[in-house]
Amino acid sequence: MPSDSMFDMANTKTVGDISEAFVLAEFLRAGFQVLRPFGENSRYDLVVEVSGRFLRVQCKTASKVQG
């Protein structure tokens, strides 16, 4: 049965990919142009064009701990 939360997944690469996809989708939904660097060794995950400028974006994932 699929997990209700992406944070229940053991594979941190998968969790990071899902987070990046959500961020990418929100930028696109807001009307921004989004670029993705080739490969896995960049210091950023996405590049967003804003008013003719290219801004680097690094996506992070966090979870809320009860207690």
C-alpha cells in the first residue's frame, strides 16, 4: 500500500526529487521560466528567470516532528 506521506519513504534521493518536482511545478504555475542543470553535481537544483535575470534555486526538504 502506498505511503500517505513522502517523508515515510526510506530513499532520500526520491524524497528530494519529489520536493524538487513540487517546487518546479509551483514556479511554472506562477508563470516563470524554469531551467534544470544537467547532471547531479550542481550547487543548485533549478534556475528561474525573473525580469531577465537568472536566479539559482536550491530545494530543501523538511518534515515536522511531533512533540
